[in-house]
Amino acid sequence: MTPLIFDDQKINREVAFCRVYSMNSKEKLEKLFLKNRISYFIEWQERSFFARLFGGEKNKEKVVFTIRINEADVERATELVQGIDSIKLRRLKEDS
């Protein structure tokens, strides 16, 4: 078995790209990514027990998603999502 050598290669990995705060914006973002061939993963944010208990009727419908994409697609995805409501981009640290 030959060893894997990763000299001076940057391995692409998944990063938290943005948070989405509405179902409508999530659907727009999904269609946009599919159209532009950007793979993604959606993490549903679970609300704590106390948030569900004391959140009130308005907050029961509130949903939050974290969208994760490959770090190689971050620049292109950032350009694509400009102007979509209820999306907050995450600040990504650049590795040197």
C-alpha cells in the first residue's frame, strides 16, 4: 500500500457559509445553488427547550438554517446571494 502524499496541496473542505432565517429565502438559495452547480448542506438549528416553552406564538414559526458549502465555492456563492432577504453571511477566516 502506498502512502498518501499531500505536499503543498490545499484540501477543499466544507465551511459554514451563511445563516438563513426564512423558508422562502432557503428555497431561493437552494435553487440558485443548484442552477450554478454549487453543492451545499443544510443544518437545521434546533431551538432549546426554554426557547420553545417561552418563545411565544411568533417565535414558534421562526426557523434558522446554517448552509454549509465547499470552501472553493465561497467567492462565487457570495456574489450569487447578494440581495436575497433573510440571509446573513458568516465571516470566514482565511488560512495562510
